[in-house]
Amino acid sequence: MRSWKRWASSGIAMVVLTSALVAVTAAPDAGAANSTTCPLNALKKASKPVEITMWHWMTRANETALQKLTDAFNSSQSDVKVKLVNQIDWEATLAKYKAGLATGDLPDVVQLQETDQQQAIDTQTLLPASTCAKADHYSFADFVPRVISYYTVQGTQYGMPFNTSGPVLYYNKKAFTAAGLDPNAPPTTLDALRAAAEKLKANGVSAPLGLKVDPIFFEHWTAMANNLFANNGNGRKSRATKTVFDTPNSRQIFSWQAGMVKDGLATTNPDLGGNIYDDLLGIRSGSHAMAIDTSAAFSTIKSILGAGNDPNIELGVAPMPAPGAKAAKGGVFVQGGALFMVNKSKPEKQAAAWQYLKFLDQPANVVAWAIGSGYMPIRQSSANSAAMKDYWAQNPGSKVAYDQLLNGPTNIATSGSVIGDNKGVRDAVRDAENSMFLEGKDPKAAVKAASQNATTAIDDYNSRIGG
């Protein structure tokens, strides 16, 4: 295995589509633990307080909630002081972290999007959460199993779960009622969604579904069908080397999307610079009655749709409809992000980082974070608390994503894929979908192109990092 210094100084340029980012070569083992020990005792021996820095990308209400929790941690003890540094968004955070591999300018804790997991592992700069948990006799038994499964690769849990979300169906109950649909029985499958769209369109809704072109939805539908997205156990048994989603199920999903657009039952935002809330703004204007989007945007969506003050809108929230005509065999995987400890920090800072992450994931703090941010609670005891139940009683739509994450089996398919160039893979899916919507490409050919181009992105990344 190459040393970190040699690995970081190699300066290999890795181009991920239009963004040229500094990368480094790695050992070929996709899941090799980046550190074998957690220096818990170093904090006891260090001069106090030990100051650590966390890079994050939370904004607005989410940043406020995170700062409140951090202030509470800092005032609760005198051994550790945490400084938060906002890196604007997840892409900028990852780019700065990569640049820091060569310069040494790295934080003690970094918040990364869930899709960055394999790249973070490949840096060999992580102190896995499971390593510190073992040293500290800390149990993850209370955490939602699928959240833990997502951040576990080849038996090692790298990230400390934190901001978790999922895809849900937003719909206008009043539009449903006007079209003769039961507003309390939203569609649970894609076929049922199409049937509802046909009735909505017949009642005057010009394009019933605002179909956001986000490739993560296709990956969710793959998991909901209990199918793998990539080989080698979705990249969890060993490094993913190709996609395996060119299947009848995928062709059915692509055909469904293409048919919805062709028949005027849906309109798309090609996700090439348009407003990311076009699907929701369409519900507000009346041109749409349904949209699939992230649960993390629940508060924003309520605001966009008038916060209950628009007489023409009553917001409904339901699980993401499953592919085909039958109930899902699998389930959705985890979206959002996690917190990763950095093993390049001094031992006492690594130990301090673990204390901070444990604090953030205490049951009461998980509740405070969920209510303050809109992300879902990641601990079962938090979900069962009186405070969380009261909040959900007042905001029932915010509970849908949590319940959805508990449904179906927790296995390799529903744990989601672990891919180095995840962005390149998803861009290949997005481009293939747009080729159907904008160029009329046959769905079967579009799926094949998506699979081939995604595999090319995987292979290019693997060859660059020596995997």
C-alpha cells in the first residue's frame, strides 16, 4: 500500500466531466480501513481545550441548527472546542478536501455527501467511525439499520451518520379531489401514478407530473426493485468495475418516463442550469399536481407552495412510487451525507472529533437536528421520543421519508451503490434520460448507452487511482 505522502504528492489530475479536480492514486482495495486504531487516550493526556475544525455545507436553517448543537457541545465540557467552517456546498467541500491532500490543509471532521464515500475511502485519510466505536465500546444498535448499512463497506463503517433524507412524492390534494381521485390514497406505483396523471390531465392539469431529471431517482427505483446498480455487490464486496442496470426493469422505468413525457402527462427540467424547483413551482401555478423530490426540502417546499395559505393547494406527501404495477420488493437507500473523521489530524484531535460526533448523535440531539433541519432522525429511540412524535403529529408529511426507510429488506441492493466517480455515473444516466426527452431516443437504447457510459466513467476513475 502506498504511503499517504507519496499518494498525495503524485498530483494526478482527475477530470470528472467538466470539473478538473486534483486527485491522488490509491491502493486497489475499495474498502481498506484507512486507520487501524482510534487514539482515545490521547485526549486525556493533551492540554485542554483541544481545538478541532469541521468543514460542512449546511445553509440557512440547517446551518443554524448545526451551530446550536455545536455551541451546546462546546459549553457542555471544557476538553474540546469545535469550530465550524462553511464550505458553501458539497461539491466545493469535496474539491477543497482533495486539494488539501497535497497541501495538508485538511479539517479534523468533514461533512461529505453520501455519494462521495468511495472517493473519501480512496484518500486513505479517514478514521472509520467503527474503529472508534470498537475502541470506545460504542454501539450502533439503536441506529436505523439502512443508514448504518449505507456507510459500511467491506465490514468497515466509515461515516458517522448525520443528515439523512430520502425521495418522496409531493402532490396537491385539492387537484386530486377535483379530478375525482382520493386525496388520501396517492399512487404507490409508477403505473398507478400514470393512471392518476391521466385523470388529472382530463380535468385540466396541463402536465400532471413535474418530472425532475435527477438520476438518483433511477437508482432508487433500481433498489426498490431489489436489483443491483453496480457489480461486486454494488461495490460493497469489492470495488465496483461496471454497472449492471441494463435490465428489463430499467428499460421499463425508462419507457415509463419517456411515455409520460411523450403523452403530455409530464414535463421535465433537463437539469442543465434550470430552476431546481421547477417541478414544485409547477404545482403552485397549477400546471403540475405531482412531483418527486427530496424530503430534506420539506420546509422549503411548504414555503414554495404557500405554507397552507394558497386556497388552491393542500400539500400531500407520500412514499416514492415503486416501479411497475406491484409493490416494491426492495426499498430506497440513504440520501444526504455523513461526518467523517480525518486520520491526518494529531491523535488528540482525532479523539476530540470522536467525542464531538458522539454528542451530535445522542438521541436528544438527533431529535433537535431533525426538527431544526428537516432531515430524518437516524436513531430509533429518537423517532420514538415524545418530542419527535409531537412534531410529526403537527407535520405528518415530514414522517413519510422515515417510514419509507424502514420498509423493505435491508440488503446490498437497498444499501445503495459505492462508486468512485459517482457523479460521472449519474451524469451518464441523466444524459441518457435527456436523450429520450429532448431527442426522442428509444428507451432501450438509452438504457444501454447509460450503462455503457457509466461503466466507462467507473473504469476511468479506477484506472486513475490504481484500482
